[in-house]
Amino acid sequence: MDTALALTTDMKLVLGLVGFTMVMFVFERIRPDVVALVVLVLLGLTGLVAPQEIFNGFSSNAVMSIIATMILGAGLDRTGALNRLASWLLRRAHGSEERLLTLTGAIAGLNSSVMQNPSVLALYLPVASRLSSRTGLTLPRLLLPLACAIVMGGSLTMVGTSPLILLNDLLLAANSNLPSGAAVLEPLQMFAPLPIGLALLATCLVYFRFWGNKRLHDGNGKGATPARTQSYFAKTYGIEGDVYELTVTADSPLVGMSLGEAEALHGAPLLLALKTKDESRLSPPADARIWVGSVLGAMGSRQQVADFAQNQMLRMSTRLRHFGDLFNPSRAGISEAVVPATSRFLGKTASELALRKNLRLSLLAVNRDKQVLRENVRDVALRAGDMLVLHSIWSDLGESAKSRDLVVVTDYPKGEQRPHKLKIALGIFAVTMLVALSSNLPVSIALMTGVAGMLLAGVIHIDEAYASINWKTVFLMACLIPLGWAMDSSGAAAWVAGHSIEQLPAATPGWLLQLALGLLTTAFSLVISHVGAAIVMVPLAINLALAAGGDPTAFALIVALSASNNFMTASNPVISMVTGPAGYTARELWKVGGPLSLVYTLVSVVMVNLLF
């Protein structure tokens, strides 16, 4: 390769645009997506990218793959899959903090291999809050290990992170500018980086298990974020415990009773659901009858529910075989609502209003002038300003809120949840991954096949699919992709690579160059985002490999991996999402994330050299 390549006007323009992009991203006076659009327009106006190609970034495989992963993630979210996962994690942890952290990080990391990292964390934040409220493990000690595991897990496949999704497009684009005699660069298969991702994820889990987690603050003993979590209701209203299923036997004295009569029995837990014959209902009416074979959904402490079951000759089960979907936290839960002065509920009791029969709301407690009323709460006449504690399906709560007789103060899922579609969604997802792995189809087509399947099966609706797409991320990537093309086609990347090689000793080993590339890309990612770092550095890495006689694909892969190697600043969207809830300081992030980034670079270089 000619290291004495002359610096042309086009090269100067491209390098100037790269510098402009970096400066604008650093000072953040203009939004990054707007900066990317300005760069795209300038590339077109200067002729650095042909007019007929300037908008091809929007139709690239990388951009379509990112859109598809966002929609697939939203489809899985609609089924409440991760809320079930939280319960599974709690059972498997057996009360051990270390085991809970390791299990949660491992499962989240595996999830992030097929979904965009910010989307995975958005799904796991309520899971983390629930785990925190149930175990006492504080959010600061839970969220950063979780976020880092999600970032590491993104390197398991070629669709886990934006830089890896971009990599194949950048490799193919580089083929048109390779020197004569150089081997054509082939795109990497879906699971090509799997061994690297497994090594990185394992490194992350070990790092926090033995070192990193001990250097995170405890948040003054605070558990979940100040939202309406299970710990909040337990502390404020004494409403605590799990949900159990109680099956009515032929010998039970409850046979023939109404639900209201059963609730009035001494020591009765909260009876929140009833299954008779083939009908299961949350918030059943007080006049609903209990028969042999009926199943009650009871909430309370294990001892209270067990005593009630023994006294009333009921079979108790800790596994929700009949009410699993009904009690899925993504579909139903506990909330607070204020009775306004204009409400038609004033002066009436829950029994008179038939809240369960008419509105499908179970009244658990009333908070009146800081006094909590729990006894015979259904016979309490309601006043203006009363805070009602309710258990219901979220969609029923939303319908009740529309009447303005209640003002709901709890943040609850507004979208329709479809836990009954879980198996269908998982089946479609599995087929999608199988197609991506076993066929020669581009990954974008394989992922879009899964999107089409979820839409046709009703797992997600088309308007929900549109809403799930983060258009800022899509626009940023689509507008910056042509900058990478221009870096390559103008010769700017080859010029920088050639002059870099000239400054190095002749016997510089390839792994040292890769290490330097990884650290430089990490530094760039702190400044111009992971997408921008990949787009600028991949063409440079390919040309540097050609100049040094190395493997261009290996060098490019190290850059794509290193573009996500940012655990220290909020320029990484995943880290920015946990900084607020956990209250991390910049110093704390650098103290814990800095060493992890160095380890990440070392593991990446070692694993890539073992594979290539």
C-alpha cells in the first residue's frame, strides 16, 4: 500500500467534516441527530457522495435491522415476558444477593444479544425495581452491573449493538476501494462474535462479583425508586405478601358461600381473583358464589394464607397455574387513586358502588387524613380527598380514570398487554433467529420476517410498532453512514492509516495496533457516540490493517466492539438511563467503569486474535 498518498481536496473536506462532527457532538449546542442531518446535506452539496447515493443510508441493511429489533423487542414487551422472568430470577436466587446479581446480569446480557441495548434496559428497569423492593438489594448496587452486562451481551451477535449492525455494511462498502490484489471482505454471520461476547459477558459478571460491586454506594439503604412499588404498599398500608391459589375441596365450609361472606371470615387474606368452571376473573363481585373446584387468588403472607387454607379445607399452591396471566405485573397490580370533590362516589361505600362488579376494582384500603383504614373497608363511606388503594387490571383502571370519579396517582402501563400471546411471540422469535442463522438471507430480511409474523399474529399492532421505533437513533445512523463511505472513497481513511504506519517502528506487532485502535475508538465513543465512532473508525481500521499486513475484518471487528466500550459517561444511552434512578456520580462511574473498559479492550483483542 502506498503510504505516501497525497492529501487531496476531497480528503481535506471529509476530515474537516469529521472534525466538525466531533466538535458539535462534544459541545452539544445542537442535537446530535440535527448535526448528522447537516453533515449529510454537506456531503451532498460538496459532491463527496453521489446525489443518487446520498440517502441510501436510510434503506441500508443496518438501519432496517435496527428498526426490526426495536419492533421485535416491543412485541416481547407486550407479552410481559420479562415480568415473568423477574419472578423466575427471585426463585432461583434463593435469597443470595451475589446469585441474584449474577443471574440477572447473565439473563439480561443474553436478552441484549437480539435486541437494542437501550430497549433491553428499558424493559429491565421495572424488573430491577421489583427485585430491589422484594430483596432489599439497593438500586445502585443492581443497576450498573445490569447495564454493563447488557452492553457486554450486545456483542454476542451481529444485531446486539448499533456498531455491530453497521459493521457488515461498512465492510461491503470498503470493497469498492480496496487496492488491487487485496482479498474481498465478506460480511460476518449472525453469530460470528458469539465466543467474544460470551467472554466479555463472563468477564463483566466476574468483575462485579469480586470487585466492582463493592465500590458502588448503597443509596442510603433505599431500595426501589420512589414509585408505587410493592415495598411502598407494604410500608404505607401493610399490604404485603405474595399471591397464592386456593382450590376449594368438597369438604370446605366455603362451598355455597358468596365471596363477600368468605372475605368476612376471621383471618381471611385478600381475595383478589376467582375461577369458577372455565371463567377466571380478577376483582370478582362480592355476590359471586364459591363452589367445589373453584379457585381463589389470595394475597397475604405465606403463614396467613396457609392458616386460612387449613381452617377452610382448601388446597394451597404457590404456583399460579390458573391466574398467571391475570396477576402478571405488566397486566395488573396495586395502585392509588384520589376521590375528587366532584366524584359521584362521595358518601357511598364500595359495597353500594359495587366497585368490583361494575368497575372491576378491588378496594384494599383507604388512606384518610394519614390514617389507614383496612377493617371492613368495603363498608366505609367515601369522602373527598380519600386515597383509595386498589387492585385491578391496568386497562380497567384506565377506563375508571376516564370517568373522573377517581384520579389515579400511580404510574401504570397504559398500553394493552397480551400475556396470552407469549408462546406465539417466543415461537416467532425463535424462528426468526433460526432463519437468520441458517440461511443466506441478509439479517435485515430475517428480522423483518419476525416483525411481519408478530404483526399478523396480533402480538403487536402496526401503530404500536411505529411508536416503538426510536426515530432519533434511526436518523442519526442513516445520516452518518454516508460519512463513513466518504472516508473510504475519498482516500481519507487510507491517508490517515498510511501516515500512522509511517510513524510506527517497522516491527510493531499487529496486536499492539489493534489495542491502540480499540482504545482510540473507545475515546471517540465518549465524544461522538458509539455510532459515530464506528462510522469514522471502521474505514480507518481496514486501511490500517492493509498497510500493516493484518486481517482487515479482525481490525474492523475490534473497532465495532470498542465503539460500545463506554461504561463511564452518559454518552452511552444505557449508562445514561441508570445514572438518574441510581444516583451515580461521574466520579463513581469512572472509578468503576474505567477499569472495566480497559479489561473490555484487552479481552476483545485477545478473543479476536484467537478467532482470526
